[in-house]
Amino acid sequence: MATMESLIGLVNRIQRACTSLGDYGGDQQAFSSLWDALPSVAVVGGQSSGKSSVLESIVGRDFLPRGSGCPQYLMRPFPDSMSLGIVTRRPLVLQLQHTEEGQEEYAEFGHLPKKRFTDYFVNLTLIDLPGLTKVAVEGQPDSVVEDIENMVRSYVEKPNCIILAISPANQDIATSDAIKLSRDVDPSGERTFGVLTKLDLMDKGTNALEVLEGRSYRLQLPWVGIVNRSQADINKHVDMMAARRNEREYFATSPDYSHLASRMGSEYLAKLLSGHLESVIRARIPSITSLINKSIDELESELDHLGRPVAVDAGAQLYTILELCRAFDKIFKEHLDGGRPGGDRIYGVFDNQLPAALKKLPFDRHLSLQNVKRIVSEADGYQPHLIAPEQGYRRLIEGSLNYFRGPAEATVDAVHFVLKELVRKSIGECQELRRFPSLQSTIAAATSEALERFRAEGKKTAIRLVDMEASYLTVEFFRRLPQEIERAANPGGNPRVNPRDNPRENPRDGSGAEAVTLDRYGDGHFRRIGSNVSSYVNMVSENLKNTIPKAVVHCQVKEAKQNLLSYFYTHIGKREGKQLGDLLDEDPTLMEKRQQMAKRLELYKKARDEVDSVSWVR
């Protein structure tokens, strides 16, 4: 069975570990805050409500500063402009551990881990919050009232926080700052203890029984009355032990409160708080354990993504670099092969951009009647062609095929830019590479150089395909042309008739075979030439639409898959140890992040061990 001391001691140890590793709670944590999951007691009250005196009474020692102008000793103060006239300027965490008999009693502050304050008792964790105020005094910013309330509220609104609401008895409870705030954050009153101070300063003939007995304002937890040392007692250096005796005597002899004496006073409050805290801790242990295990899994997973610390010897560094390169190369291939998005854009170039570019080529202008006449006439020279203008055909075809160079080169460039973008994405998606910006830059430069070589080879091959079409024309295509012409001139398929045998067909009326001969030098003849060349160019266009993608894939995509880092691999092995170390120079931000996460993982594992070390009631 877990004892009260072991339970509260467990939480105290975990809180100390949190403090040492920078977990103070709040929403700024990258991971779940263990501090926020731990039960604690927060002391809330207005300025001069007696908060500090209550704390000292519970602790049993005089150790807190009083009045304005006291030394600043807290962990992270407000700006100086906010601290004037405020003694407790920031939440102060007090962890009180009762030592075994014969051992020295001491207390430690999280911000002063090596300095011990001795002679404390009772197992308890208390958070002393700055006093609530209604008006900013001279020297304080106008926002100080709201700033203090927001900070106090951020602590007491947490469901694991037990609220110790301090209210002076000589003021109307309806105006109590502490009760007002606790009612906002704990409307059911199930985690609020009401504490009335300054009972001895009430006007004669009055008492606070209505409040202490829960009739004026009911809480699920008890109200407790406290009688603190007066300022005269403090000035006379009356110690806390004497003050406690005086407090016990006050309640025992008071005609108003003697029937409540056993449930009044700072000693009773300390034991009450300690016992309640123990029960809350016991109830919260399962959720704390669950949070610890979940956080350990998250941290270990994140550290796996960040990677292990870099080795120091050259061999291990080279192995690390090659492993990182392979990880990048694997992601790049997944993009090309469809495992990740992006590779389909290459097919888009072949299926959309290339056909669209081919359709936009200016063949209509190049094969216009006027241009065909000019090119054929220039090709004939002083001797017009007799049967077919072969030289004119060749010049028209060669001029047309030159237009295919543009789409061929554009296709190579488009695929090149897709590959570059996939390299950039792959480097960014490679978790292991994020640690090493220098290696990222080196791989990016090496891949860019390789892709440029592949592009040059791709352009050379694609242009070569165009030149090959121009170097040797498809003869069979032109051998069919005379037959087609004859069929056009003689649709019925009848044999040629001698004009002398048919006087109706004679040169004078421009009909018959001689009319076809004369047409060889007319507009219809040149239109037919342009049409024939256009048909041939369309055939070549269909061929190139299929062969250019083959060349691009062979020279660029396939090479990128197989040899993107081959040149880099060849030269990386020749580097010296310092050069390898420079490539593995981590981003300082990531190094710091890994260190912080490793510390936090250490915290959670330590907390898990602490929880496991306590014997729980099953």
C-alpha cells in the first residue's frame, strides 16, 4: 500500500525533475506537459490578504519576503515596471518534504537547486501566486491588473490544481478576489479550500461563523480559519512555533470559535491539504501513467526521425553519408515509379505538351501556295522541272522538318525541370537529411550537375531523331503519289485515250491528258505539292510523337533512376575525414531540439521509474 508520504513524495520528485529540465507547464510546450498533469495546491488571494503569512504558517518557518522593496528572488519576474509594490511577482513553487527523525530538514527552490533552506515540515507542494489587485498604482502599467489575473487564472483553471482561496475575515466575502476567481474556474467548488485570515482583527461583536460553517458561501471542501502573526509580532521576531501556540490558544479560548477549534488553524490546514492532495494524487495516477507512456512513445518516435548523433571516425561518417544518399535516392525513385506523386507529370509532358507543341508548328505558312511556288521555282533554277520537282520537294520537306527541333528540345527541357523539382521534393521529404544542411546542398549540386548531363544527352538524341528524318526520306510514300495523281485525273480508271482518236479532247479546249500536263505549271499543281509535303510531314510528326518520348526516357529518366548519384559516389570516397565531417555539420537548431527532446525523454523515463517504485493499492 502506498503511504501518503510516498505518494506526495513521488509527485514532489517528478516536479523537481520537471523543473530541472525546464517543464514549467503552459501551452508553449511542444509535447504534453507532465507538470500540468501533476496535482498541486495553488494559493490565491488579493494583495495583503495574508497569503504569505498563511504559507509560512503551513510551513512552520519564517522565510518569505514582506512589503515593497524586498529583494527579487523568484525564477522569472515580470518586467521591472510591473514589479513595483508587489512582493510575489511570479508563481513560487514550494515543495515541502518531511524528513525522517534525526535527519536535517530542508527546502529547495527549483531556481536554486543547490541551496537548502532547513527546518521545514509536512509533505506538501504549494504554488504561491502574485496577489490579485484592482488598481494599478504609480509606476505600474495600466495592464498590470489584467496581467496578474490572467497569470493566476492560467494556474488555477487547470483541473489538477487544488485552489487555496485566501480571504480576509474583516472584509465582506462577496468582495473576495480569491472567491470570485475560484468561482469562475471551479463553479462546483469541488477543488477549492476556503481560508479565512485576520479573524482576530474583526470588529468586536462580529464573527465569521456564517462563512466558516459554509452557510454564507458553500464549498464542497471545508473552510478553515487562520490567525496569523500580527505586524507587531513580526517586528518582535516572534517565531512561527510561538505563533502556532498563540493560534491554538486563540481558537481554544474564543467564545465564537472554540467549538470549531479542532478544525481551525494552520496545523489543521496543512494536514487537511496534505491528506486531500494524497487522495487526488491516488486518483490521478492512472492518467499520469498513461500520459508518461504516451509521451515516451512520441519522443522516441520523434528522436528516431531526427536521427542518432553523428559518428566521429571517417569510416562511420562515410557510411552515414552513403546511407543518407540511398535514403534520398529511394524517395526519388518512388516519385518516378508512382509510389509518391510527381512522376505522372513526365507522362503529362509526353501526352499533352508535346502533341500540343507539334500542332502549333507553322506548317500552314510554310506550305502556303506562294511559299511553295517560291521554293520550287528556286530549286528548279534556270531549268524548270520536267516531270516532278524533286529538289523542290526536298527543300520543302527539309524546311518543314526543321520546325520539329523546337518541340523536341522543349520536351527535353520540360522533363528536365520535372526531374529537378522531384529532386528538390525528395531532399525535402528525406527526414534523415534534414539534420545536415551542408549535405543537402552537396547532394542538390551533384544531382543538378548529373541532370544537366542527362539533359544534354537527351537533346542530342532528340535532335538526332529529327535530323534522321530529314536525312533519308521514306521513298515508298512518294512512290505512291503518281498512282494517286493518275487516279485523280482519271477517276473511272479507263486507259489513256490518244487525243487524235478523240477530237473532242484537244489542247484548244484545255481538256483531257494535255490539260493534266499543262496543270503541272498551274496553281493546282503547286497546291498538290504542298498537300503531298503536308501529308509526309504529318507522318513524320506521328513518328516523332512516339520516338521523342522514348529518347527522353532513355537518356534522362532512366539515367536519373540508375545513375543520379554515381558521379557523387565516385568522388565522395576520396574525401578526407574533415571534409566528410563538414558534410555532416548539423543544423544547430536541430541539434538543440534533439538535446531538449532527449532531456525530456529522460524526464519521462525517470518519472515512469518513480511511479513504478511506489507500491500501489490494487
